[in-house]
Amino acid sequence: MSLELELILAALDDAPPPGEARQLRLYRALKAAILDGRLPPGARLPGSRQLAADRRMARNCVLFAYQLLVAEGFVEADRGGTRVAALPLGQPSAGPGAPAGAADILSRRARGLPPVQRGESLLPFAPGVADLNAFPWRSWARFLQQAWGEVSARQLADAEPGGEPELHRAVAGFLSARRGVACTPEQVFIVAGGQVALDACARLLADDGDTAWLENPCYAPARNAMQAAGLKIIDVPVDHDGMAPDPALWQAAPPRLLFVTPSHQYPLGSVLSLERRLALLHGVQACGGWLIEDDYDSDFNHAQPGARPLPAIQGLRPDAPVVYVGTFSKLLYPGLRIAYMVVPRWAAAGLGEAIRSLYRGGQAVEQRALARFLESGQLTRHLRRMGPIYRARQQVLRSALQAHFGDACPVLGGQAGLHLVLRLPDGPPDTAVARAAWAQGVAVRPLSTYYAGQAGDNGLLLGYGIAEAPRIPELVGRLARAVQG
């Protein structure tokens, strides 16, 4: 027996993974040695009796491993014994680590995608997270139980592509009542989360190299979707009235896609004025493009409690080239992963067919439960109940920020949604502060990372959705220590 084979077999004496049979360990060890060239073609394996005696294992274990290797073509057995087959394996591996050229494993479009911060969604001040403890779980569970009680083979197979018809009707009614969206159920399509909706817009409404206008700073998943689709991105500045394109830009680089978060610009929190809404809509129509309206955080209007927010852009001209995108992840819970797209009536057939072809349906049972949850009015009542609670938390957060940071650090946003922005004009880099705050158990996000290029404002996003009011002063104290440190 060769020294190399002795070393391979000696590794079998190490403690095995729980539940792994010895014959499988032997099979996998020999297979790995053949694939990486440690056992070259023609190398002879010991006889089954000899190997069983040497390794103190049952001969049947050895026979089982050898038979698997023969069946898969790694070894050949005849009267002369068992030998490694001649296989076109190429050069042996140089050892563990990335192979040559591994830097190019991703496409050029994908190499610039930023890393995702993990584990922050339940920490205080995490933006974009509602109060999950306040959600009416018992009512939701009752609708889920009812839906599961009616389940059939159809619901357990792929869901209806584009969403369950029952949910189409419920979403159309919900949006009409709360957001002034003018649509029929046939214009509604259900997809697996807001990111899928943005990906669908980027891939189905534009071609590689087309121009997309994005807010600057911008909601990162939107930028990622446009970049991954190979679009040419134009970053348009945002002011206190929302996206503010230079008039000359319409002629210099007309957009195929224009992405905007009008109800509560993410991340700065400004609300797109009615004048700007009409101007963007007119400009997109004139150049033959599409406007993607992500109605982020539209459900909580803190500037005028009880008043309706500005109407959705889609509702201003129902036949305009607008795709209205929304998700129930922030209204119910993030893990639900159910979002919707509302498309113009004249585009519903063609765009709907493309959505159904590219994205498979799922969560049919959850979709049925959600439809009934919406129709029952439970979600609307929950949103009305939470509005005053969130406004109170915002006021406590503002007071605590003023106490710790004073006027030197302006606070932006707050007219809608569930987060504020704390600017740090003379402070340490927001990325360093975010890391220090994380160590303190506080999940703030650095504002500068939302900007294209290197000229972003220095600041922090603070979500108050899951930060209970009595804890906010102490949490802001932790943040202050992170800034000072």
C-alpha cells in the first residue's frame, strides 16, 4: 500500500461526523483523493479483506464503498483487483483556496453589489422595521389556520403565477381605499417580495445599457436591481421636496426607467411635492420611459395626523406608464415576502405574461390568508392604532437627540414613515459610528453609504418602529457614547 493511500485511510480514524456510516466515510475519502489527484489513474486499491483487516472494519463496509466507486466510474474492478480509472481530471489541485481567475466568478454587473448587514432587523433603531410585537398575531393566525384548513393539492403545488386572484381583488380594494390607486384586480401582480418587484421592472421594462434615473441618495435594493440588470445609472439629487432633476437632463439623458420613493424618500425622508410628481410624470411620458413608484412608508402620515397623504403618482393619471410597487413586509412582518406590482391597464396583458414566465408563484396559502385579512379590515385597523404610537415614539426620539446632540446635529425627515436621519456634519465618519453603535446593541445605518460616489452626507438613519418609547432615551445615550468614542 502506498504512503499516500496510508495517509488517506488514516484520516478515517478521526472522529466521524454524527450519524455518518463508516462505509460512506471510506467512499467519500477515496473519491476525494481520486478527484484531486492524490490517487492517480492506475493506482491499485488494496483488496477488500486486507483493507477491512487493516482498518478494523467489516468487509461489507469496504465492498459497499468499492461498489459505489465502480458504479460511478471512479474505479475499475477485474480479476487483477481494483484500480483507479483513467479520468480526464486535468491538473491536480494546488490545495485549498480559490482557483485561478476566481476574482471573475461574478459578472461585471454583480461585482459592485454592496454587502448586506445581517442580524440587525430586531435591534433598536433598525430602519424599516415595524413593531412586530404589536401586530395582531392572533387574528393573523386565525386567517392562516382557516386557509390551511381549506388547502388542496393546487395550493401545495406552484401557486398561481402572478398571484392568487383572491389576493388581486383584495389588494386592489386596499390600495384604492388607502392610497387612491386606480386599478382593477387584473392590473395587480403578486411577487415574492419588493426586491423581486424591482428586479422585474429592471429586467422586463429596460434593455441592457438603457438609462435609469435613481434618487441620490437612494434605496440600496433599487440600485442593486438596476445595476444587476446592466442599466446605465444616472444619479439625480434629492432636496426637501424630493427628486430634483436638472431640466437639461431630460434632453441629455432621457430615462427608460425612473425610480422614485415619493411618499417618504428613502433615506432622507422628504415627501415629493405634488408639483414634482406631475413634472416627473410628464417628463417620463414625453420621453417614452417608465416611472417606478415605490410607495415606501406611505401608511404613516405624521405631518398631519388623520389626514390622507398625497395621492400616489399612479392615481394622478391611471393610464400613465407607472408601475406602482409595494410590499406587506413592513405592514405585517418581513419574513412574509409578499409584494405587489400595479401596472397600467394597457400593459397588463403583455407585462403580466412576462412576469408569469420569469417568476414562479408560491405561498398560495399565505396569499389566501392575506386576502381575507385585508378584506376583514384588520390591517387597516392595525395601521390606525399604530399611527399615534409611532408619532409618540418619534417625538421622544427627537427630544432625546436634541438633549444629547443639540442643534449641531440636525434631524431630517419625520413627515412620514418610521425613521429619522441624524446628520453628523462635524462628527466622526458615520460608518465608524455605526460599527461602534452595533457593539452597543444599537443598529443605526450610515447615511453616506446610500450616496453614489464619495460625496455623501455624514449621518445616521434611526428607525423607531421597534424602539419602545421608555427605552429611547437610554438607547440614544448609547448612540452618543458611540459617537464620542
